[in-house]
Amino acid sequence: MPKPYQRTRTRKRHQVKLPSGSGLATRFQKKKPKTARCIKCGRPLFGVATQRTAELSKLSLSEKRPQRMFGGQLCNTCLSESLKQAARSPVEA
């Protein structure tokens, strides 16, 4: 009996021969994670790793996301627009 999270048709299955030669076993492929998206406009972010958490934990911080303000959260156009807006707004004293 498969585990409860494997009882769905969205997980791809493939047959694997057992080492004993007694038959076949069904293995379920893991789902690929979705690409990271901008929180403002929803465009896909470039430079952000899209891997499962086990592989992502083995990467260094600079490989996981860009090293700039709001890296991994905002795309470059939304970031430049928000910086322009912040610079143009009057400073409250």
C-alpha cells in the first residue's frame, strides 16, 4: 500500500527491478519545485535556485539567491521602481 501522500495520479511512477530479481517495485518521482516569483508583479526571478530543500541546503548562500537588496523577493524592475519612489518621496522629520 502506498503512503498517503503518494496516492495521487500527479506523481509519476516508474518500475524498478529489485536486486533480488524477484520482481518489480513501483517508485514515485518527486515533484519539481516551482520557480521563484516576484512578490509585486509575479514575474519569474532569475538567479534564484529552484531545487528541493535537501539539495538547496547544500548550496552556499550566494548560490541560493542574488546578493542585493530584496534579492530573491523582487525582480530588477520592481526594485528600481520602489527605490525611485522612495527617493522621490518627501522625508518626514
